[in-house]
Amino acid sequence: MDGFQTILKFFMNQKTAIGYSFMALLTMGGERVFSLVAFRCPCSNENFRYGLVFLFSPGFVLLVIGYFLNSKTWKLFTGCWVNPRKIFPRGNTCHFFYIFGQITLNALVAPVMWLSVALLNGTFYECAMSGLKNPAYLHAVCHSKSAKCFEELHEVPCGKSSMPFAESDELKRTLQAQSQILGWCVIVTTALLSLLTTCCASCQSKVSHLQLKFWRVYAEKEKEQLEQIFQLYATKLSERNLKCFFENKEPEPIPLPAFQAWEDASQLYSFSSSKQHYSTIHRLVEEGQKEINEERETTLDFVDRTETP
């Protein structure tokens, strides 16, 4: 039993890495399905547009899904039409761009994975670039090749070109090599940017490393228990209402937060180094329900930044 608990604890501690690994496997599987089932390079003048659509459209869809699945998106935008000050607070108009930038970075994980896998495979890029009619690009690719290369490059992905097999195969390998080089460039650039972003955020932190670890643990536990409390109180309230409706009884009072309390608790948390509050709810409980101060000392979202995909 102790060994099982140790293994379970290890997987719980590594759930972010496991989540990203699972996302990578799904991306690779999705790319293979697209390549084998849906993708059919037309080998015509439509190659360029067709290839780019398959290369970037799934990534755009994954980006939109990433925005939808991030809870911070809805915390940021819910009610903003009624109260614009919610996303552009007085004295801190950059707050919106800071938070939206973090949301975008989280949402970009899946699209970047898709683009990297698609480029490493090379099928979409090969089709797209074989249809590019840019003279400079054609001259670079068809250098030292026969004159037919300029006219029949778009037929190379389908193997329908009248060029010698060796020449056609070399062109195909060249296009695939270009795609894989770009894929590795995307991977390396993303890794470096992720490292720099994490280092910059840590360097600007006004709290210690151990306090950040405690903050992450607290936020995770609060999130888990909040879902349980929602289920509990929603069940109690629905049971009471249905019972009173069918039995024609007066309802027993069930204490619930006031409207303003719900509004205050839904705000994105802004950390102030003068008070050790680790969430919006923590601050509301300690200070009571009062108007949230729009002047923020500093905004830190280290906990939400590491959401599991």
C-alpha cells in the first residue's frame, strides 16, 4: 500500500509534465490521421494554399480551444461589457494585456506542438512549397536541375513529374529537409522563449521560492475543494427547492454568498507583498466583503500559469 501511495504521489506531482506529454501524443496522432486520411495534395496550382491550410488551420483551432478551456479567460472577460473597469482598472490599464498575454502563452502550447509535429513530418510543407511560384525560391530549389523542374515542381509530391526519378526524389527530400529544419527551429525557439519567460517571471518575484511552492499547493487544494463545495451546496439547494415545491412547504434558509461576494470572488487575484493572501477568496475571508482596491502593487499568477492542459 505504501508503494502504491508513493507511485500515486509521484504521478500527482508530475501531472503537468504528464499532461503535456499526453497532449504531444495526441498531437502526433492527430497529425498522422490528417496526413493519411484527410490530406490529399492536389498537385496543381492549388498546392500552396492547400498545404498552408492543413499546416496552420488545425493550430488555429487548437489556439481557440486553448482560450476556451482556460478558466482565466472567463474570469477576465465575464461581465466586461457591463463593467469595462474590470479589465481596464483605473491606474493599471496594462493589467489586461499582462493577464491576456499569460492566457495566450498557455493557449499557444497545443498549436506550437501541432506546428512542430507537422513540420517534422514534412507532408504539408512539401505540398505547400512545391506550389510556390516565387522566382527566387524556384531558382534556389531547382538550381542545377533540368528545366522541367520550374514547370513540374508542383507534381513532385504526387510522383507524377516527368523528371527522372533520382531528380524528383532529390527535390522531394529537399522540401522535406526544409520542413524539418523549420520544425526544429520552432522547437528550439519555443524552448528558449519558455526558459526566458520562466526566468524573468521568477527573477521579478517578490516572494521566495518556498512561498511560491506553498502558494501553488494552496491554490490547487482550494480549487479542488471549491468544486466539491459547489457540488455539495448545489445539491442541497436543489433538493430543498424540489422538496418544498412538491410538498408545498416553506423553505429552510440555506446560507449562500451575496451577489457582490460572488462578483468579488470571481476577480483575478492580485498579490500584494504587504499581506499574505494566496487567493481572492482568502483575501475576502480575511478582510471581509468590501470593494476591491483597483490600485495593485504587483500582479503575480505563478499558480495559474502552470495549469494542466
